[in-house]
Amino acid sequence: MDMTRRQLASAGIAVAAACTARRQESAPKGEGRTEQDASPRHVIDLHCDTPMLLRGGDYDLGARNSRGEVDIPRMREGGVTGAFFSVYTSATRNTELEALRDALEIIDTVGREVDRFPDEVALARSTRDIEDALDKGLIAILLGVEGGHMIAGSLAVLRSLYRLGARYLTLTHSRDTAWAGSSGSEGNRGLSDFGGSVIAEMNRLGMMVDISHVSDQTFWDTLAASTAPVIASHSSARAIATHKRNLSDEMIRALAESGGVVHINYYNTFLDGDYARRSQAWNAANPARPGFTGPARTRAKLAAIGRPPLDKLLDHFDHAVQVGGVEAVGLGSDFDGVDGELPEGMQDISMVPNIADGLARRSYTEADIDKILGENTLRVMADIESHASPA
Ligand SMILES: [Zn+2]
């Protein structure tokens, strides 16, 4: 989630004819997936804010919705085999205990929605569960908690969220916690001693430490503190678009050296500095008002200022690969969390094959595309699981 205003839905533009994830055509350099390659490809998105829609009570995960960006039919069309659903609660409007209650309600909502479609999706808690889901033709749904405020300053709550299925914790959202600094705050605060205890406990649990949203100082403190690889669940490249939510080359390199993975965010404002400026100017000139808010306002804005091209998104993937290596990059869309402000050709999750096609056009081998689409995520998750130890 990366909007300052959370509008619940965007104009979900249904685009048919996305190709299937299992690619038949040969790839550059003769390393393409072949007919003999019987194993389906893992395609795993680390950050979807779809629970916000589900929580509204009128969004059906099993239907192809005319709004929102993620549902089972569109995940199928996009060849998506796994998605982390974000447990997001406001860090600014709630107390930590209110946020924790919201988190539990969101986890309940996701669990009940997954239970409605046992032939389509399965709640996954491990890499083994993800593999099992793929074998059974099910889409793995996982949970990531987007903001350390939801542990309410308690390692017991952290452990309980893990027991309920949370497999990453984003250390902050847009505001500092008592123990970690956020990129949304000015102070560039680092990790406190208790923050170090949070990292140590996550390492012990085998839970992924997510540095998306944190301050630069907290990024570096976290990398120093963690004994397991660290991930960014939804962050792009600062060298392509200057934004505090994006990662510098030094950060991408350090994350990669930890064995971690940067999952690229698709939000227009993080992808394209020119878009960010146009968006800011349009927002100032066209404030929200009754009858002109949410998806209608977003549609008007996109009609006025346009979407960045898909190539801008591909530039971020490409840059992160150049800096961190092809083992260090994955998918972190932020679908359903950015009010529909997504690039051309990536308006919803059915369009994920456009990333594979775009990277192939840039001479990526099919083996490398497989890494970016999901294998890197599985690898880092397995590595982090292997750090788990009894209390
Ligand atoms: Zn976010």
C-alpha cells in the first residue's frame, strides 16, 4: 500500500488475451522453456493489497471483478501461482492496539475467503506449501504484515502473527515505530535495541524481514543486525526514479549480498519522476470533492496525465538486475494498493506475462525470467526458513 489516500478500487481494466505463463516460444540464446519442461513456472507476487477490497465485503475473490486488480480469474490468466496478501492497517490513524485488532480481522477475512475456494487457492505458510499448491494446481495465498506497529511493541504478538501465517513483517509503514525509522518520516531514525530483538526473533522464527518503507538508517541497521537474508517486498530503484521509498544502488547491492531479493513495485509515482511531478500538479489543481473521488478521480487523472509505458517498469527490473544480479530481483506489484496508478500494460495481475515478454525482448533467458518471476522468492524464503531454530 503506497497511496496517501486509500481509495478502495481502481478502474480494473479487463484485458483479455494475456498469454499463459507457461511459455512455448523459444527464448533468446537458446535457453528457452521447452515442451519437455513439464514443471509449471512459479510466478509469485510479494505484495497485493487485495485484503482491503475483501474486507469491504462486496468483492468476490472468485469472480472476475470489474474493479480492483487481483482476483482468482485474473491470477489464472496471468499465470500467477502465489501471492502475498498484505495485512495493512494505518500507522497514522490507529493506536497500535487498534492496528493489531484490524490485523487480526484482516487475517480472518483472508482465511475465510480462501476457505470459500478450496479448489482454487490454498493458504501457504512455507516454501513446501507453495510447492504443494503448485503441484495441485492451486494458487498459494500467503500473508505479509505491512507495518511493525501491528506487533504493538510485543515479541509475543510477533510470534502469534507468525503462528497465524504471517511470513513477512515490513518493519514500518509510513511512520516511525518506537523501534524503527520510516522513509515517511524526516528524522532518518535507525533501529533501536528492541528493533534488534525484533530482527533476531524473526530470524529465529524463519520469518522474512522486509525493509520496504523503512528509513535509510533503518535499512542499514537491519542489514547489519539480520543473520538471515533480508527482502524488500515492494520497492523499486532510486537510480531510475528518485524517491525515498525506492532503493539506492548501494542498498540493492547490499541486499543482494545478503542473499536477499528486491521485489519491484509497479506504482507509477515510484517508477517515473516525470509522472510523479505531473501527478502532484494534477492533484493540486483537482482536489478530491464529493462525487469526484476514488476511481472516478483516478480515471480523470490518468486520462489527463497518461500512464508511464511498460518499459519504464522494465527499466527498474533491468536496473536492479544490473546492480544486484539476476538472483536478487522479484515481483512486488502493490496491486490494489496504489489506486490504479499503474503503468500501461500492467493495469492488473492478468498482465504479468507482459513482464516476461518484455524481459525476453531485452534478451533475458527463460531461465533468468523464471528466477525473477518466482524462483528467487522461493530461494530466499527457503534460505530464511533454514535459519529458524527452536526457542
Ligand atoms: Zn506499501
